[in-house]
Amino acid sequence: MREKINAALKAAIKAQEKRRMSTLRLINAAIEDRVIAARSGGQDGLSDTQILEILAKMVKQRRESIEAYENAGRLELAQQEQEEIDIIQTFMPEQMAEKETRAACEAVVSEMGGESLRDMGRIMSALKERYAGQMDFGKASQIVKELLK
């Protein structure tokens, strides 16, 4: 995954695509921060799943920024954030539709024998492990809460 991001950065530098270059550098910086933190914890490198988690977090942050910028009437900044989201999402798997998310949540809840909200953490952990970068875990959390009531 890191090689793919670095190759895209090299291509962006050659093509002088400023937005793409800056976004890819931000991705690399976020990954490197996690690698350094992992090394201090005795772990060696990051898995693709962990990189997908970083990318999903970056997308979530930018969506929150878009909302804030739109509320403040700063549409040009909201547009920049959306462009960054589009670039980041090129490295992520296709997002699951709401029906697919609901079906995955139902399957994991029944598979793990979820009965009450006390099981929520265990179920969300399993979902994050199986569907990293593929689903909106905010929506999944709401669905799981509905199923466990």
C-alpha cells in the first residue's frame, strides 16, 4: 500500500499536480507518524489494514471540516477539502452501501451472539477488523445499536 502511495506521489510531482502532491505528502506523514508510534510499541511497520484506518480517519476529518467551512460560508475551502477526500479515496476500497452495511452488521451480531449494548464493543471491533476502510463505522454503530436494543 505504501509503495502505491509513493508511486502516486512521484507521478504527481512529475505532473506538477499541487493539490495531489500536498495530499499525498499528508498521507505519508500520517503513516510515518503511526510507524514511529508502532516502533516505540515494539511493532515493526504497518499493515494495509492499519493504513486503511489512517485513510478513513483522514476522510472523516475532512468531512467534518467541509461541514464547518460550509456553515461559515467558506465554500472554496470546502471544495479544497472535497478534492483531498477524492484523492485519499483512490487508495481505499469501494465503500459499502447502506444495505450492505446493514447486512454485514446483522451477520456479525448474529454470529457473535450479540444480545445487549454490552456486546457493542466486541461487535464493532469485529466489524472494523473485517471491513476496514470499506464501511462508515459511524453508520455501522447506529445500526448495531438498533439491532442490540
